[in-house]
Amino acid sequence: MELKTDKTTKVLLGAIGLGLFLNASNVLIDKASANDWDVVVELNKSNVKIDRIQENLNIIDKNVRVIEKIIDNAEINIINSINNACKK
């Protein structure tokens, strides 16, 4: 079966094909640029998250040191109380 097309149909099909090709190439170029930019943005977001995590770890570390001092003081107070109770 032979498909017969006139010049107008060929020109229209060619224009549609060219338009699709140009659109696809623009999408690919935009995606390539966007991907590079997205990587930079994601790295910056990751760095911000890492900084926040580090700040939180520093706060936790300080809190642990305070709790250790409280426990040490409580232990000393308990020992002193026991010693005083035993002396009486």
C-alpha cells in the first residue's frame, strides 16, 4: 500500500517534526541546566542541614555535661548524707 502525500502535507509534517525536535532539544537543554543548578541547591540545603545538626549536637553535648555535673553533685550529696546518718 502506497501512501500518497502532496507537497502541503509534506511541508506540514516537516514543520510538525521540526517543532517537536526543537521542543525536545529545549527541554533537554533546560533539564541539563536545571540539573546542574538543582545539584548546587541540594548541596547548599545539605550543608545547611549539616550545620543545624552540628549546632544541635553541640547543644546536646552541653546538656549532657550539665546533667553529668548534676549527677556527680547528687552522688556526693547522697554519700555525705549516708556518712552523716551512719555517724549518728
